[in-house]
Amino acid sequence: ARASPPSITSSYQIDDKSRSAVSSSQHEDAVVIVESNTDVPHHDDVPTAKRLSPLDATIHLVKGNLGPGCLNLPHAFALSGWALGSGLFVLIALQGIYSMSLLVYCKNLMETSSRHHTITFMDVAKASLGSTGGHLVELFLFVLQGGVCCVFTSLIRTNLLAFFPWLSDLASVVVVSAGLMLMVLLRFLKDLLWLSATANVIMIISILTATIAGLIHFSTESAEADIIVANPSPSVIVTFASDMFFAFEGIGLVLPVENSYFCQQQRPFANILVGSMSIVALLFILIGVSAS
């Protein structure tokens, strides 16, 4: 007896199952599932009262980059010259803003492709670079933020000793460290908003004061002073780039702010990020050129 040919319907069902299996296999190979740190607040975990508005996010992003690094920019511009320094500044600033925007884009892309939350910088690094790359990024981020914290602690200690000269160096470090450690107990960025806003006001006043003083000095003594337009020495360029990378110190704060932001539909976080960093870049070049 002749065997009957397989029906078209069963053939289609087999093909559909095969395509589904292949598609599922490819999807599992392409997507890296990252077990993120559940202790870090995420969009869905942040209470409504603790979520950030566009203004709140801007304040935190500006404060995250407007730190002690900007105080060294006049020296960097004085070494490189205002023309060369301005050109290098634009390149490094664009690179910094692009890197921060790319970090947010990759984080959101991984979240849409995975059933798990991608929350931290290390989550993105491990998903895109593997475990070794993730540990390297974690190490570099620790060194960057640790260095910034050491400089910031030293600045606070110096000002504290100016007001209380009877304090010893050890006592001043203990007082400053204890005050900073208390802030670690605050879980949500909303609770730190008042501190970030106050710090922004103080830093902007400092930048404007230095800018005005530099312009006054330039207008009264420019005829006698030697103004450097460009100094293309390799060591100067490396020094300038190092100072700029130190000034744009807030890449580690981008994802925590994005995780607490809740106005994605009205104003996408990417727009808030670019706008905030543009403000920072304007303040940086203002103090760098005028105060140098």
C-alpha cells in the first residue's frame, strides 16, 4: 500500500514549531539576563512621593558634575591657552555627554529585551562586556568616585579648619567623614534634593565670582600680561584632558537619577540629561576661559 503524503496543515505546524524553537534559541543567545542588585531603587520600587520631577533630576545631574574638579579648570586653560583649551573642551564635553546618553540608551534597551531590571552601571557593563568587563568597570568607577570623594573631603576639611583653627587634622577628618556617612542612610535621591540644590547655588556663586574677578583682571592688566592662545605640547594636552575627565565626574550618578525619574512620557530622561550637561559645560568653559 502506498503511504499517504503528509498533510499541508501538519507540515505548516511543524515549520511553525521549528521557527519558534529557533527564534527562542536565538533570543536566549542574544539576550544576557542580568541579576541586578535588588537593594538599588528602580522605577517600580520608588514610592510616588520619592520620585524625581524634571527639575529634581536636573538639580541632581548638575550637582553630580559640578564638584571640585571644575576648580582646577582655570589652571588647565592657562596651560593650554584659551583657543586650544576651548577646542579640546568641546571635544571632551561632547564625548562625555554622548557616553552618558549611550549608557542610558543601553540600559533601557536591555530592560526591554530582558525580564529582569537593569539598574546599575555594573549591570550594563556585565551584560555588554561580560563578567570580567563588569568587574573592571566597577573598579574604575570606584577609583573615580573614591578620588573625587577624597578631594571633596579635603576641601571641606580645609574650610572647616579655617573656621575652627583649634581643631586638629584628625578631628576635622573624623567630623567631615561622620557627616558624610550620615547621608548614606538616606535611600532615595529625593531626600537629598535640598542638599544638591544648596550645593548648586554655592558652586554657581563661586563660578560667577571667579569669572567676574577674571574678567576684571583681564580688562585692567591685559596689556601687560602674556596671554597664551595655544600651547600644543603633548604633556599639556594630556594634563588638560585629565583635568576635564576629572571635572565630568558624574557618569556614575546618571542611572540612579534615571531610576528615580518618573516623567518619561512627558519629558524623556535623555532630553533632561543633555540639557543638564549642557548647563554644566557652559559653566565649565565660563570659569575655565575667564579665570585662566
